[in-house]
Amino acid sequence: MPTFWEILTEHPGISLIMNIRNIAIIAHVDHGKTTLVDRILHTTKVFRDNQETGELIMDSNDLEKERGITIFSKNAAVTYKDVKINVIDTPGHSDFGGEVERVLKMADGVILLVDAFEGPMPQTRFVLQKALQLNLHPIVVINKVDKPNCRPDEVHDAVFELFFNLDATEEQLNFPTFYGSGKNGWFNSSNEQCEDITPLMDGILEHVPAPKVSEGTLQLQITSLDYSSFLGRIAIGKVTRGSIKENQPIALVQADGSIKKNRVKELYVFEGMGKRRVTEVLSGDLCAVVGLEDFNIGDTIADAENPEGLPIISVDEPTMSMMFGINNSPFFGKDGKFVTSRHLRDRLMKETEKNLALRVMDTDSADSFLVYGRGILHLGVLVETMRREGYELTVGNPQVLVKNIDGKKCEPYENLVVDVPQEFSGKVIDLVTQRKGEMLVMESKGEMQHLEFDIPSRGLIGLRSQMLTNTAGEAVMAHRFTEYKPWKGPIPGRSNGVLISKNTEKTTAYSIDKLQDRGRFFVDPGEDVYTGQIIAEHIKPGDLVVNATEAKKLTNHRASGADDATRIAPKTLMTLEECMEYIQQDECIEVTPKTIRMRKVVLNEEDRKKISKSMASEAQA
């Protein structure tokens, strides 16, 4: 019988099923998924020994590198002991849960990573539930056992309990466990340090089943998209039945049941960090298909003669919405390349093709669109990506989606987990209860206090920055959507008002110096501001219109040099997410490639007064 390599040399163009494992790596944020993928890539000698690779190799997007988080799921393929292992790295934030739900369809097994100190967190529960529902058998890896105050045995018991609570089958409950440290580069079947991650790699071969080979006509569900400026849109998925060949005529079965005839131009399989062109891919392997037109995620590539579609990929519904509109400030079109409503609409529609958890709806106005997403981070990453691409837009404040269930007004609730040093736990409880949160769990984990709350999603808007301020940056918080429950009543928002610019001009040191006792500024002297722009936070409730552009009047007695004596505090820098959490109902954010400014929706002061008067009279009526 010929060996694997002999067959491969005789038929180099075929992706063989000889021995394949498809595995997804799932975990809560920051538990070490991408670091584990790095270790797998290095162990299997994907890179030359002298090659500079850096860390977190798979996080290739600029935003991912800056924030240190995974946003988009990625594929890599390695060969270990003549077995091809397709590794899928997934995001950990609950806001990107839509990515995880999709790509799990391609896997035959999962590695569940858990931090040896933190234990199972909200997102661990979410991703594990999805994996168990798809009948995947997890391998549990308890990571970061080198940390001081880690508790691997307790964490192992907590993971078992979690499996049990999620109604895992007997087989799933009988999961193998590995211990180790991704940072130090070792994983072992017992909590004893070894040289490398070989025990884990052997565990993958042993415990992850090979893909089921189904005979019959072609079926391949598109679970991801890729884009190349040379090849156009690329469909990625797993061949679940039959085989797919280059130049083969196929039928594209869409979500609404319609069928489109198409032809495969090129086929690629994953190899290391890149792709290799092949002529045929057999059942069980992951591949990338080039040449298809008008396809979406969830469509099935099927046989041209008798097409059979696979069940549609369902993704959890969004819980938050934001208004996206064109930039209509006085500084419109100064920075960006794409500024019209057509540009904005096309870009948002393009995003919905690959971002399944996102919805875009038209509004009464042709210049604005309602965008629904999973949370502030999910929508914030979209805005930041568009900003970097050269778009100018105005973004409204985030709103939660309200549903009417059995005649009652209901809103989304989330499970909030906070780990904080014990001396700050009182402040955290106080903050969360003010926002209508209810405490469920309070327990000590070493020097840290572990708190769990049930809180309306509205209460989370603006909570993170307050929490970090009140706990000297020590609090670690995570949350996960649970269910819709009855409306909890009003939640107190920002208590302080804002200072609004009166003129459109450059700010002066003289004016800011005189206004410093009124609030903390978001602008420096010499910055361009416009009428209606928010330039500072007021020290009191209520808004105040101020003139920050007045220059010092010079006379024979007043010298200009005395300006040097002014002591101005540096401006408060706010990130896009912080601005989104900060603004109120009548405010919005102007986002351009170079700047992020907060402003009033209605710029003119007189117009704002008229609107507030009419609203007050309506309320009385």
C-alpha cells in the first residue's frame, strides 16, 4: 500500500482526506487563545528557525495589534506526525460572538482554554454552550498555571460543573484536561512542567475525531469570507459531503431558497499561515473557493444537477442600536475621502455581508441609517475601521433594543462579572446597584473579590470608565447577554453638563485659562472648534455656552508676553468607545480620519432652546 507522501507526490493537486483534524480554539477574552496558536505554529515548524515572527502572529489586523484582542476569526493549517491540523482562532469578546458561532460549524473538535486563576467566565459559558449544542467534544486546557495565586484544581472542578450545568452528554463530560503555560511554551496532561507542547498535540490527534466522510453529491456551507484585491471575494467553508473540483459547475443555494448557477474558478486549501492552490478538495477539509458571484455567509455550494441546501446559520440577535449619519458639521469634508450618504450606505451594506451579527436599516432621512449590533465594542470597532478607511460620519448615542413580550415592555439583561481587589468591592457594588444591577454571587478568590450581577444592558453603557476610575484601574469586568426581562425603570445617566463652543474659530490660551474653573477641557489652545461643539465637561449639571476663542485685547499697557504665564491643564483625551458611553440623547460624535469630536445634534443655540421648549410643552400636555 502506498504511503501518504507517495500518493501526494503522484497527485500533488489533490487535497487528501488522509488524515485531517479540524479544531477551533475557544475561550474568554485574554485567556491565551492566540498565544496557543503561536505555540502550535512554532512547534510544527511553520517558520524557519531564524525567522522573526513576533507574538500574536494571527492577529494581523492593525486594530487587533493595537488593542491586543482578536476581532476576526482566522485559519491556519499545520502538519504534525503526517496529520494535517486545521486550526481556527476565534475572538473572545462577547460582542464578537457572531464570529464564533459561525466558524464552529467548520470544526470537529474544540480546545476550551481556561485561565488557571480566573476560571470559567461569562464568555467561556457562551462559547462552550455553542460548541456543546453542535455536539463537539472539547479538550480542556487550563492555561497560565505559572501565575502566582493560581488554582488549577478548583478551576478544573468549576469547568466540570459548567459542563454539567450546560447539559453536556456523558461523552462530553468525560473530557481530557491539559495543564500548562502558553507564555512559557509547555502543556502536559498533568500539572507538571515539561519541555514543550507535544503532549497537547498528541492529545489533539487522539481526542479530536477525524471529519466524517459522507459519500454523495457536493455540499459546502460558506462560513467565512475573505477578500483579495486580485481574486475578489473568496468563500471559505468545510466540504461536508462529496468533493469540489476546479472549474466545476455548481449551484449556489441561498438563504431564501433561490438557486444560482455558478462555476468554481480556483480552489485553495490552508497551509501554514497561507493558502496552497489545488485542483480538488475532498470531504472533511476546509477550503477557499474563488470565482463565485453574489454569495453570502450561510449559502450552500451544492451539485449543479440536484442541489441540496444545508440548514441556514442562525446567529443570536443584536441587542444595541446606533444612528449612523453623514458628517454635517462646519468642518465637513476636510479630512475624509468618503463623505456622502451613498458612500456610507454602500460601506454598511458591505459590512453586513461578512458581519452576521450586524443589521442595517434605513430611516426616514436619506442621510442616516440605524445600525444594530451586539454591544459598544462591536459597533465601536466598525466605526474605527471605517474611520481608518477614510470615511467621515456622525454617530449617535447607543440605545438598547426594547421588545414587547406578552404586552410588557422588556429590555435585554446581561450577566456581569467583576474581579476586583477587596478594598474596592464596596465601590463596585454601589456603582452597579445605582444602575439597577442585582448581586448574584460574592466570593473571595485569593486577594481578589469575585462579584456577579444581573444588570440591564442600559446600565452597562458608561459603566466601564466609571468602574476603572473608582477602582484605580484594578477592576476586570466582563459581561454576556442572558435574556429579555421587564423594563427596570430610569437609570441615572451623566450627572454633569457640558461646555459648548459659541463660535467657529481657533481656541485661545487666554480664554481657556479663564474658563478652567468651569470644567475639564477636551481641547487644547490653538485647536479649531465650531459652534455647538462640546469642548469641556461642566462642573455642574446643565449645559453652558462659552466663548473659548476670545483673544487678549492688547493696549499700550497690556503686553502680549504675559500670556506665557497661563497654566493650562492638558486636555482630557477620550477614546471612541468612551465618547460613545459619554454622550447623551441630544448629542452625537463627529468621526473623521484625523479627529473625534463630540457635538450637539442641533448646533445652533436658539434652535436648541426652541426644541426644548416645544418638548416641555408637549410633556405638560
